[in-house]
Amino acid sequence: MSAKPIELDAWTRGWLVAAVVLGAALLVAAFTVSAYNGTVSQTLVQANGDKVIAIIAIPLVGALAAIGTIVVRRRHARRGVGVVTWLVIGVLGVFALLGILTIGPFVAPVPVCLLVAALRIQETGRSRS
């Protein structure tokens, strides 16, 4: 007999979706938004080359990884978010902090959204016990 999956409430799903949307928006902005005020207006990718895509994709990949671990835990009826999710949130937070003078302020909303969702999940798990 398998355990019944644990559903997430609408607000928690909203925070998780917001993290993915913000991570994807960073990636799109790197290709479309002018990043420098100079004689020539260039996007972040045009100015720094393709290597910057890997750096800009970190928040999106992290958000997807965190959501993936949450979904797996919910399907197996496990409470909480797990160590991997907390690790991803921490790494994204440190990434935003280290880049505070460059892209950090744009990255910071992703770990914040994941943190709020994780705290909501943890609190829900405690109240049901």
C-alpha cells in the first residue's frame, strides 16, 4: 500500500512558481536588456560572451532542483523539504550575496521565494503532526 501524496497549498505553489519565473526572467533579460551605458548599448551576453549564460542560469537551475526535490518528497508522503532543498537555498543565497555588487540584487528574489515556500512547507508539516 503506497502513501497518499501530500498536496501543497496554493500560496506555497505560487512562491515556487515565482522562483522559477524570476530565474527564467534573469536568463531572458541577459539576452534582451541593455546592460551597459556607453557608446554602444549591449546586452549582458553580447558584452561578456556566451560564458555568462552558465552563470545567469544558476538561479533557474537551482530553483528547478529545489522544486524537483520538494515534488519527490511530496509524492512519497515525506514531511518537510529535505536537506537538498535547504542546501540549494543556501547556495543561491550565498551566490546572491557574493554578487551583491553585480547581479546579486537580481538573483536574491529567487532564494527568497524558495525560502518562503520551504518555511511554509515546514510549518505545514509541523501543524499536521
